[in-house]
Amino acid sequence: KKVARVPSRPLPSKSTSKSFLVFRSMSKITLTYFNAPGRAEAIRVALFTAGVAFEDKRFGGVEEFMKAKPTIPGGSVPIIEIDGKVYTQSAAIARWAGKKSNLYPKDELAALRVDEVIDICADISAKTPTSKDEAEKKKLREEFAAGFMKVKMDLLESYCGGGTIAGGSDITLGDLTVASMVDSVKTGNFDHIPGTYMDSYPKMCALADKVEKSDIMTKYKASQAK
């Protein structure tokens, strides 16, 4: 099923599914996440860049996700299904997609840095505290932003001064992952952590802007508008 992409913010009431049939693929691939960039955007961009055909299945909101959660291996997204087999963990899926698209460096040390950055971002997302009590959640998030998250973001900032994460001129999976993190904070996806939090990280923001203006993202966004 092919449908036009619904703007990712705010989350719509209906799920969407879009098939990217760039080149013929021997495998049937379905990527499932929310209708937002988040932890799936780097995967989407990498698969598109590689010319891999995939169905981009998106939950329309938390309620729809919660209904489907009991059927999702591990109980979280993104997940990717390849020829009937389901794989979990955003970082692992991103690496797999990145290697298909040449967005994952062939140089071992450059790849090590990219891996590190992907895992740092995954760590921040996974350890972000939550609570059913909104006041308690706000307190926990504020403490997190000033503590664990700040330590990790300071480290990411220190890696963003060389043009790209891998140090060369080419955009890699690491750059896409950092850009997604910047976007998530700026657009309020981390409740009780304001978008202005990123004001302390100008190098990360500059890298995100570079990614946004890259040929890779220009082509990807053009495909989304179809």
C-alpha cells in the first residue's frame, strides 16, 4: 500500500504505510516505528540511499502502538521484518542498513567512532526516565538532563568539530544519528527537556544543519513528498 506521508508532527490519529520501491529487491522488508523521525529516521534514510525496497509502516500514535505492543518482539520499536523474520534494536538495524548504503565507513577506526556515536544516542534514549506521575516524570527528566544526558551530550559535542563524525567530508550513519537526536530534542520529543537545551551544543546543531542540507537528505525528502 502506498500513501502520501503525513507530516510527522504532531502524530496523526491513523497509521501510515509507504513503500519505497527504488530498485528491485529480492527480500520483503517492513520497517515499523512511529510516524516521526526518532530512532528510525537514520534507518529510513540509509535504506532509501541504498535503493532497498521497503515498507515504511508507522503507528499513528501511542494508543495504536500499545494495542500492537503484545505482538511486537521485545515490546518496543523500531523493528524490521525481513522475509518473515523480525529483528529488533535500533542500533543494530541502523548498522545493517548503513552497510547496505555505504553510509557505514569501511575504515575500521572511522567505523568504530560511528558505532560509538550510535550507541551513545541509543543509550540516551534507552535511559531517559519516565513515570505515570507527571510531576515525578518532570523531576526525573530534569535531573537526567543535568546529569547522565549532559555527560553523553558533552561527549557527542566533542566529536562534532571535524566536519563529520568520521572526520571526512562524507555523511555517515553517525551524522544521521546525531541529527536525529538534535531534532528529537529541539522538537520536544523528550518531555520536560526544552528545545533550548540544544543551545549548549552548537557543534551538534551545526552538524545536524549540514545533514539537513546534504544531497542525501534532499533526495530522501523529495521521495517523502511523492
